Amino acid sequence: MLWFESLNPFNQLIAFVTFLGFLFFILVIYLDNSKNFELKRDWRKKK
């Protein structure tokens, strides 16, 4: 935590947003590989 606290406020914001983006990326990968959750739905009519 010392590294994060030593940054100026703008760089703290950039680091925090990057961390949240990384967590969101992990969540998307997890949901995409999950059998119980359809991340990609095909709304077209299937023949």
C-alpha cells in the first residue's frame, strides 16, 4: 500500500481505474466461460 499512497492523486486515480478495468476483464472472461451464463446471445431467428 505504500507504493499507492506515495503517488500523486491523479496517478492514484489512473491506477485505481486500471485496477477496476482489470477486475472487469476477469469478470467478463469468467462469465464467458461459464456454462450457466450466456454472455453472447444470438437474437437472430434460428432455422
